[in-house]
Amino acid sequence: MRYFDGSAWGIVTRPNSSTDRSAPNESSGVADVTLVASAPNPTDGVIAGANSDALPPAAWYSDPSGSGGLRWWDGERWTEHVSIPADTRPAVTSKGAPVDPALMHAKAASTGRLVRTLLIFAGPALAVSIISSAFQMRWLYDNFDSVWRDAEAGRAITIPISASGGSFLAAFSQVGGLVCLITGVFFLVWLGQSGRVAESLGFALRRSPWLGAWSLAIPIVQWWWPYRATLDLLPESDENKSSVIRWWLPWLGTSIAQAGVVVAAFGAMPDIAISVIAAAGAICALLAAVKARSVIAAVETAHAELVRRPVR
């Protein structure tokens, strides 16, 4: 258990024990001890003016003020330390409960490690997918009339393997698409979790953690909001803030190249132009994956250092 003073987490912790009969720690505030509520009142039967030898020993006893819990008797007088029995404590809703940054950071760090592993495969998979899509867009342009007739007639449209750059590229592109989808979902989860950690640490977030994360899937705002949301995860003075832009620019380049391949293919541009755009997109995809892993590591390091310090 960790002591919460009403506005911030303290540095004092103690085991969650129902049999702990130790005296309350002066620096920890309210002790958490659950004993029988029928413990005797140490002042019962004691004659006024009796010496301290006649008083019961220091221990937890039923609170004479009627709180229903226990109050610490120091051997001479009642103290301010009170422990409410666990079964009578008011339930604390998740909305009003104090949030421990260390617990949230542990979850975000676990998700971050998974994302960094997935990015090792997602980067090459996205690069190959962009190259394969260049072949597909050119095939669709060359066979647009027949594809349109099949669509009007309700017939299934089948793109031959050769139109995807060969069997290897076609198979790799399909598997890679699934890997990229899984990686993207977990990246959004990590971004949201890390945003909650930053918020609990007192960082000034421009948007709520989950809105900043899922803005990556919202048209138009996805070109800017996710960058700002990721930037907000790092302290203002953190030297690794520049790593965010080094990830974001290649990612934008990847998105632009994907759209550029479609425009170039249906704009009847030469094959060399389509190839150059696809190659540029593939390079950007690889760079974005590498830089994204660096950003995740930088955020985890910054948060880990801050959650170890007492929050004041």
C-alpha cells in the first residue's frame, strides 16, 4: 500500500497486512490495520488520575469516538491515528480514485516492448507492401475497362499474382498487411497508455490521452495531432523531443508515397516514376519503424525516471 495525502502520492509504502499490530508511522499518516472491532477501550475502568502503570499497553483499540474503526492508544492517551475496517470503508470509484503513475507506467512499458518487437517486422512488411501496390495500381490502370465491366456485371475482381510483382511479393504483402494492422493497433494502445502516465505526472497535454492516440486513425487530423500527442509524452526539457520529429517525417513520407503511387499509376506516369515513388515510400517506411522504436524507448526512459521520484 502507498500513502495518498489527498492531493499527491507519498513515498511511504507498507505491506497490505490484516494482522499488522505495529504502531502507526508518523510519516505515513493513516495506518491500515484491521483488528476486531470489539477490542476493549483502554480507558474503561481506569480511575481518573491513575498513574501510567495502571493504563493498558500501547495498541489498536475500538475508537471511542464511534467511527466504527480502530484508534491507536500510545499507552497514555488516544492519538489521531484511526483505521477504518476494510468492510466499512466507502467504495472509491475509478473516476475519483487517485492514480498511481508507477502502475500505469508498468502497463505502458509492457505494451511498448511488444510494439518495438512488432516494428522490427512491420517496417519491412510495409516497405514491401508499398512496392507491391505499385505493380497492382499499374495493372488496374492498364485493365481498368475490363475491371469496370466486371464490377458492373457483379463479377468478382481478381488481381493476378503477376500483377502484384510475383508470388513472393504477393504473399509477403498479404502477411505484411496483417502485421502492420496488429502493430498499428498496439501502437495506438501504447500511445494512449503513455498519455495517461504523462497526464498523471502533471504534463500539459494538448488533448486527452486517448483522443491523441486514436487521432492517428481520424482523417485530416491524423496529419498533425498524433505528432503533438507523442511530443507531449516527454518533459519540456527532454533532449529526446527531437526524436519525435525524426519519426514523424518519415511516417508522413510513407503516407504520401502510398497516395503518390495511386496518383502516378492512374495519371499514366512512366513506370520509372512509379518505381521511384514506391522506392521512396519503402525507405520512409523502414526509417519510420526504426525511429518509432527510438521514440518508444525515449518515452519509457523518461517516465521510468519520473515515477521513481516521490510525487509532491
